[in-house]
Amino acid sequence: MDQRVNVVVGLGNPGSQYEGTRHNVGFEVLGLVAARGGAAFKRSWRFRARSCTIQVSDQDLLLVQPQSYMNRSGVTVSALRRRRGLEPGQILVIVDDVDLPVGRIRIRAQGGAGGHNGLKSIMGALGSDAFPRIRVGVGGRESGENLVGHVLGSFAPGERKILDDAVALAADAATVIVAQGVSTAMNEFNQKKEKKGE
């Protein structure tokens, strides 16, 4: 049986210069989840994050945007875990994925980092990869393009509408994970992804 998710962490980099970049999709998804829940993020100095709380299925759900930069996301997650006595499976992470086409999402109950520095940091901090995650496709780099430049770059105009739809879908998936569990969300949203890719 799936563990109940109590905290959702969206990954990104703090600062206006990173808004709208591929690496900040996790922030975007979490921002939409918060807006739908009627909440606004506030600075939490204790966790080096911006956070807010919404209600999902009659439970408090903490939404967290780490402000420690992507490759140190584990600092915030580790502090949250200690403070709240969380198991890794109670923490849902939303992250960008260059290995998925723009607009695709993929839900996993656990797994490797896939080269993503934010996930690597969290896995190192938790000492485990057994936490659910939603990967949001941001598209791969062009031949010869620097990966850092790619993930810190903005979406092309034609990609933006597709990405906006994916952000909305990922926000839906996050809510289903919290309310009904990871397995249910995987069955629903990963199938939708495959159908879209046909």
C-alpha cells in the first residue's frame, strides 16, 4: 500500500533570472497547485524555502520550493524530514526531465536520479531513492548544445503552450497522488502519456 504523501517539493532555482526556464518547471507545477488551493508562498527561513499549506482530501499538504539552488535541494528536504519525522515515501518531488519530450509527464514511486542534480542531492540527503516523483518533460538539447545552457534556457514560443498543458497535467497528478496514492496516479497519468505519444 502506498504511503500517504504529506509534503510536495517542486524543484527549481531561486531568483527572477531563472523564471520560465526549463529547470524551473517544478516550481511552476507547485505554483499552480498552490493557486488552485488558494494559497500563496511565504519565505521559510527555517527550511531555506518558500512554502505554503493547502487542504487536499481533508488533510494539510505542505508545498515547498527550496531556495538553496537545484544542486543543494537536499538541504531543504533533509531539514523538512528531520523537523516533521517524515519517511522518504511521504515526500513527493516534482522535477524537470530532459529525457522526456516537452509535454510528457512520467510518475514513478522511486528510482534513480537520471543525471538530475536536484534528485541526486535529495537522494544523498535522504539516503534513499524510495520517494515518489513526477518528471515533467522539457525536451533534450540540440546536438552540441551545452546541457547547463539548455536547462537554464527558456522554452521556444511553440513549446510554451505544450509545456503549460503539461504543467496543468502534472498539477492534476500531484493532487491524485496525495488523495489516492502513487499507484492510482501512475495508472491514470502514465497511460495518458503513452496514448499521447502514439
